[in-house]
Amino acid sequence: MAALIFITGASSGIGQALAWRYYRAGYSLALVARRTEEIQAWAQSQSLDTTRYRVYGADVSDIDSIVAAGHACVADLGVPDVVIANAGISVGMDTGIRSDLDVMVRTFNTNNVGLAATFHPFVRAMEERGSGVLVGIGSVAGIRGLPGHGAYCASKAAVINYCESLRGELRSSGVKVVTLCPGYIDTPLTRQNRYSMPFLMQPETFADRAFDAIAKGATYRVIPWQMGWVAKALRALPNGVFDKVLAGRPRKRRQDEA
């Protein structure tokens, strides 16, 4: 039987590119998103074999919704070989504005609780089988906080640390945990940014490199590698210097901004 991959956020951007890369590698696909019609339209446009993919509608910020999608996948197709928790949101915030606290809640519910809930239906089954790969999509933005990005940076820092914790918990089970940290990828998530995006990468290129990293057994990878060095350099800067470097940098759009 073909290997099976379960991918959230598969209706566009990185998730869609990963789905296409794994399909070309011979995998069967369990594709998850809120906008299932967009997945179906894409699958038809790519002439995907209808016997090799199944679409599940779910909202990762709703625990019961994404857990149900995972259980349905197991019932329909079996336990996946790879699970990629890719679904995420990125919205600017200002802590001085009350409504932006709700943005932070929504961001953490999606990017963090949703990631754990995506893994949940598969962890015990993978442990019993003694194999499987759980992939969390973090971000270079999780390495150091950026002004106006408090919710997103904090959530992605939490993704990195959560995946590290889970990797240790599953260390002797045969289940692998991989943390991938994209830099700037040309997706609907980044096209609203009001600042320069060095080393901007196309989703298909990211998917190729992510596929290779997962296949080679990497536990942590920044893609592209150049952004890894940028992040390390920023991490090494003293706070005063770091603050000056970012002074005046445009901030990510808030939910109330056009």
C-alpha cells in the first residue's frame, strides 16, 4: 500500500505545495482545511487520482473538529506515516488594544492548541505501530520577537518548544518529531506584509526542501538555511542593539487594518 500523509492547512500555500510534493513521491493524501472546496478544485486542476486522496473539513482551532478529522482518517485510510501540522494564522497585534487580545487567543488556539490537537489522534496508534513522523511547522519568527508580531512570534516560539518536548517524550517509541521553521515563503499569509522579506522562497521550493529534510530524518530545520543564519545573528545581538536594528520597521497589519 502507498504511504499515507495527513496535512492540515492544505487549501493553499505551504500545505498545498507539500501535498503536491508528497503526491508526486507516491503518497496517498489526507488533506484537511476549513475550505474544502478549494482543495477539491486544486485536486481536480492537477488531475489527482481520486483513489489517492481524501478531503476532510476541519477547523484546527476547534479541538473536537480536528480530532474528529484525524479519527475519520484512521477509520477510512489507516494510521498515516507522516502527519504535518501546517495550518496557522499570522495577524499583527497591539497589546494596548482590547480586541487584539482576542487575536492573540485565536492565534494560540490555531497555531498551538491546534497543532497538538492535530497530532493527538495519531500519537498512541503510531507508538503501538512503532513508527511515524509528526511534523510541526514553526517559523523563523519564533526565534526572536519582532515588534507588532507578539502573538505570532510567541506562538511559533511555543511550536518550537512544544515539538522539542514531544520529541523527547517519543524518543524511544520509534515515532519521530520534526520541527520545520520556514523563513519568508510567498503565500497568502506573507503577501500582506509591509516590509522587505529577504530570501523570499516559492512554496514549491520550500516543499522540496521540507520533503528532503523529513526523509533524511532531520529533527529541526530552518528553510531556507540563509534565514537560519540571520536568525542566529539576531539572537546573538544584545537587546539594545536588537531594538535599534528594528526601530522604525513596519509592523504586520492588525485585523482592523485594510
